Amino acid sequence: MDAIITFLTTHWLGQAILILLQCLAVTVPLLVSVAYMTYVDRKVWASIQLRRGPNVVGPFGLLQPFADGLKLVLKETIVPSSANGVLFIIAPMLAFMTALVAWAVVPFDDGWVIADINVGILYLFAISSLGVYGIIIAGWASNSKYAFLGALRSAAQMVSYEVSIGFVLITVLLCTGSLNLSKVVLAQSGWFFNWFWLPLLPMFVIFFISALAETNRTPFDLPMSEAELVAGFHTEYSAMTFGLFFLGEYANMILLSALGSVLFLGGWMSPIPFAPFTWVPGVVWFALKIAFLLFIFSWTKGTLPRYRYDQLMRLGWKVFLPVSLGWVVLTAAVLQFGGWVPKP
Amino acid sequence: MLLQAIAFYVFAAVTVASGTMVVVSRNPVYSVLFLILAFFNAAALFVLIGAEFIAMILVIVYVGAVAVLFLFVVMMLDINMSKLKEGFLDYLPIGAMIGAALLAEILFGLGVWGSGASDTVQAFNSAGIPPAAIDNTRAIGQVLYTQYFYLFQVSGLVLLVAMIGAIVLTLRNRPGVRRQRVSDQLYRSKEETMTVVKVPSREGV
């Protein structure tokens, strides 16, 4: 046993294997939760609309996600004859991959993180800005007008809302004095009203709405508005290539919920900082917070109608951008003149 | 160490290869995609030498924003590439000269490398931060907002001027455009926009 541990921690091959194992330890649970997120999503919409939702495959329909996945795997992948073959296949892989690699820096508990890097927030921001490529390449490579229009819309939308997410991140950064996500969580220790959602409430709201826009969810799911664009950028995709887009979208939703709970809901912290509650492992609290945010995602989708495109752009550029910029200035001023600037 | 060496050679090779592909590929969309790949590998090289802040900024600014706009424009243009490639050899000398000038600038920069370092160390000493405790995000911030503050402001101004210029060039006043005024819509009340009519059964309004 000791020999194995020394091999894994010192030898270069062992380190490579260890990194691989860590990646699997994050990816496999993530994929299972993506599968069950589709199930939960459908159940939540069903109860909002007074239906039962999936209830046939397995007990309470619990095997439904796997049945859907199996169906997508077994179907034929159709590449349109005028499409750009290589890019057409690469695009869904990109969309899915960018949703997965971001998890490398997310802290699940104190010290439970694959890469505890100093620029964790910037890394997440960088990776989430890559997500747009999968979509824009898909739209172009399909060589179809609906797909292309959907991709253009989606790219413009994601670029616009990233700006306000950037300002939200800067505000949190000002309050913690570190770009390391573990330190961001540690800066929020204590009762649940010490978490950043309360002092930075407007930013939390802006972050959540921008997250909806960033993941192309209702009310901002214009890239795939059925009435105008068939299915948006993935109109031409079938079988598992479509499945990868679908999984990527859900993985992105879970990622942004995780980011939201790290930045504003105290990450792995227990909401009440004494005995019976602190016995619960941090991972459980973290998962509960993610689940809470994901429920709001589904709830929103079940409740709100779709925005019009100019309304979406107006909200992003004329409302969120000035408000978040103003809040950054306000936070900086309060921290500076109140003497609360975090010490390095 | 071995892993790092392998990583360096892989990233460096891919950077050079994709840089070449940017120039020689037939399709402009492929060129932009190879450009993105080159940016990405350059960022990875920055990470390898421990400049993680610059690496992330490179990805966020160039890959996440600039290249997206490039791709936007290139995808919408209908470019005849074979025609564009005809002058390739004519422009080669000029391109080579620009490349040589850039290389010379980099070498010149390397020649005076480290001459500003003592000022930087002084800036940290005066801020009371031990040099061991500095990660490079903090180091850049500490220098950028003290020693190079005016240069930083000036570069911000240059960007602002460019932004205003772009707006001025594209802004035009078109008469007769009907716009939606959101505040008007929000101030509409139920009374002035809606009437509730009780329709008797089988009679109609």
C-alpha cells in the first residue's frame, strides 16, 4: 500500500495516473448528475404544469435518463452532405469538453480540489468564454441558415452577458482579496448571513440572470427558439452529436450553479456554524446548494416566457452593464473608506 | 520535471505548427480557428513558466472576445480564397520584413530585461510585502497601479478613444425608425389598456 502511495506521489508516471484518477473522480459523478438533472428538470416542469412527468421507465421513471441516453447512442449520426465534416463533428465535442474542464478548479470541500490554482476565478471565466466556440462552429459547419442564425444569436448573447459576469466576479474578488476559489469560500465562513449573497445581493441577482443567459436557458433561450429557428444551432445534429450538446448544456448549468454557490452561498460551508450541522460533510452542503440553484433554473424555465432578442440585448448592455459597473465602484469605495480591504 | 518537459515541447510544437497553418490554410475560417489554437498553446506556455495571470488574461481577452469577433466577421464574409492567395508570394517579402522587425523588438526587449526589476522590488518593499508571499496576480497589480500608473491610464484612454471612434463611425440617424420605449410600457396601467367584458352566454358582445 505504502509502495503504491509513494509511486503515485513521486514518480512522474504515478503522478500522471493520479491526475487521471482525480479527473475520473470528478467526471463520473458529474455525468451521473447531468443525467439526473434532465430527469429532475422534467419532473419539476411536470409538477408546475400539473402533470406526472417521466414515470414509466423504472420506479418513478428513474431509469428514464439512461433510456434517453441509450436511444441517442444507438441512433445514426447524420452528417449533412454540404456540411463541413471535420468541424461538424468537433463542435459538439468542444461544447461538451469546455463544460467539463472547468470543474478542475471547483473546490468540493476544504482541500478537495484537483487544481488549487491562484487564478481559479479567472480560469473559470476563461473556460466559460470558450463555450461559445462549440456553438458558433456548429452553426457555421452545419451550412444551414437556421443553424447559422441560431449560432450568431447565441454567440452575441453569451459575449454580452459575460461582461456583466466579469464585473460580478470582480466584486467578489474585491471582497476576498484572492482569485483562489478555496480562499473565496474561506472568506465567507460563519453564519449563512456572512455569505456574500446578502452583502452583494444585487450582484447575486445579476449573476443568476446572466447565468441563465450564459447557458441559453429560458427566458433567454433565443438561440433555439423553435418558432423562428427550428432548433437553433443544433438543427442539423442528430444522435450522439446532439446528445453532446444537450449534455454540455446541462453540465454548464451545473457548473454555473456550483460557481454561484462558491461565490455567493459559501461553497462547502454549513449554514449554521455549530455542532450537528458541521458534522455533515462539506460535499453534502455544496451539493445541496447546487441543487437549490438548479431548482431555481428549472422553476424559471417552467414559469417565464421567452425574451425578444432586442429586449435581451437591452437588458445585458443597458441595464446589467451599468448596474454591475456601478456596484464594483461602490464596493471598492466602501471597502477602501470603511477600512475593510482584505489583507493579503 | 519530465512531464513538464514533455508538456513544453508539445505546446511549443503545436503553437508553431498552428501559427504556420494560420498563414497557409486555404479557408479563412480555418485560419481563425488555428489562430485560436495558437493563442491557447501560448497561454499553456505561460502557465508552464508560472505566469498564470497573463495566461488567463490571454485566453479571456484574445480567445474569449477578440477571436470570437474575428470568427463572426470571417464567417459572414464570402471570400474567394484562391483569388486572395494569388498575391501570396508578392507580399511575402513585406511579411518577412514585419516579422523581422517584431523579432528585433523582442530581442531588444530581452536585452534590457531586468533593468526595471529593482524599482519593482522597491515597490514591494515600500508596500511592506515579503517577496516570497507574492503570487504574480498581486505582483502585476502592485506594479501596474503604482509605478506604471500613468502609462496604464494612458493605455486605457487610447482604448476609450478607439471605442468612441468606432461608435462615431457607425452611428447614423435614421428618420422614421419606431423604437420601443420600455419605460412607457412599464408605466401603462391595467385600466388604460384592458377592459374586462362580461359576455352573456349565447349572445356575444
